[in-house]
Amino acid sequence: MTHIWAPSVTVAAVIERQGHFLLVEEETSDGVRFNQPAGHLDPLESLEQAVVRETLEETAHDFTPTALIGMYMSRYVSTRTRRDVTYLRFTFTGAVGQRHDQPLDTGILRALWMTYDEIVACQATHRSPLVLRCIDDYLAGVRAPLSLLQTHSSIFGGAA
């Protein structure tokens, strides 16, 4: 049997307000970790739709992406399960909107606003080294226009 290698496509949001960044504290197979609002791309959605959905599910906040910070590829091997996964992460920034009164996604313990120094101080509990890297890129002014991303209509069930 041939194994087909396919990276997991994920999205993340770097959201800053008055010097604080919106993060989530979540249960993972390796224990409680901090991450940006982030998750997997679902079938029949664009990358932008995915980051809007994930941000709402994990933080109860509306999010409007305005720029792409970067596309990051990383490999993760779980210390507990030994599962080996390659991730292709598309990280966005944008405007945070209304907070809704709704439960957070399964596994999310809370959404919280943290300063850069607080985020640096808890690096050992980041879900990925990309958490800090994406914030550093954001603070360095790295931005690409959303027009860089094209989603063909076939993704939404249209003709290929």
C-alpha cells in the first residue's frame, strides 16, 4: 500500500488591539497550549472563510481579514502520540468585530488578550513555534494583499 503524503492546511489570525493580541488557551494531545485562533481548512470554503469561521468558533469574535501575513510550513511530532504531521499555515491579520454570547469550540478553554511580553514569557506552552513567529512578522509589518489568494469556483461546488 502506498502512503500519500499530504500536509494539513490550516489558517490562523493575528489580531491586535491596543498592544494586546487575541489568543486561545486550548486542550491538546500534549496538554494545555496557547495559540492564535486557528484551525483546519474545511471542504467547500476559501482560506478567508476558514479564518473567519475559526476565529468565531474559538473566540466568539467576528473577524474580517484584511491582509495575509504569511504562509508557513512546519512539521510537528507529538511528544505523547508520536503522530507526525506537516502543516501548511496561512496566517491573516485584520479587524476584530463584535463579541457574541456563544460557547467556544470544543477544546478551547478560553480566549484572552495578551501583551507581547506575556506571549514571549509563555513560549514553552505555545501550540507551535509559529505562534510567536507570526506575531513577530506582524509587528515587522509583513503584509500581502488578499488578492494574492485565488479560490476557484470549483471549491464551492461549481464547474471545474
